[in-house]
Amino acid sequence: MFCSVCGKQNPEGAKFCAGCGSPLEAAPAQPTAQPAAQPAPAPQTPTPAPSYTYQAQPVQNAPVVYPAAGVQTMSSTDQTLRLIAFILGIVSCVVFCWAVIPLAWLIPMTVHTWGIYKGRKNNTVAFGVCTLIFCNLIGGILLLVSTKDA
């Protein structure tokens, strides 16, 4: 049985074409005596399948989504201020590494500042003030000047 749309040969009794999916017409029951021999219909040349091309679109300035903190968008100025605050946190850790007590809060605050820079943590006034008092003066000021997330 040939498909009338694409010309693909299908098994007898098939309801749909295996090539194009078009419904197939059921062949009428053949009479026992044929008056004249009719030539079999010539199969049609199958048409080539359409080719699809995919072209990825570049993503520009897409906000980073973290399920716990929500969407944190920031300008390039905020990103620069937060990066400098993180670098100053590392410098403070190195400078005060001889004292164990200050180091106990400098390391977690520096890690939290990295989360603020990457957009995973919220930049709050409270954390900016804590950085100002306990970590370093300039880094705290930069975090306070940067746009607040919460």
C-alpha cells in the first residue's frame, strides 16, 4: 500500500503512513474476477524532509537566579564596589591572621561578601555596618554605598 501524499510504501492494513503520518485510505476489497488488468499506480518520489536549523541567541545582562535568595541584579558600579569590598576583606584576613579572635569573624564575613559580589547573598545595611565595624572601614563604606538588595 502506497501513501497518496508522499508515496512511501506501507504494510497492508496500516492506518497511517510511516513516512509522513498522513492517514491512509483503506484499499477496497478486490473482486474475485477482474475485468481488465490495471497497472499498479507508480509510487511518487518522496519529498525530502525539511531541514531545521537552530541558532542560539546570546544572553546579555541576564539576572542570576538563586532559589534561596531570589533574583539579585546589580549594576557594574555595584559589582565593582562589592568586589573591592571582598578584596579588602581578604587583605584584612591576611593582616589580622596573627590574632585568632578577629580571624574568627573576618573569614565568614569575607565569604559572605563574596556571596554578595556573586549575587547569592543580599547586600543589607546591617551587614555593611558589621563590615564597617568588625572587618574594615573602607569595605564597609563600599557595601553601604552599593545598592541594597533587601
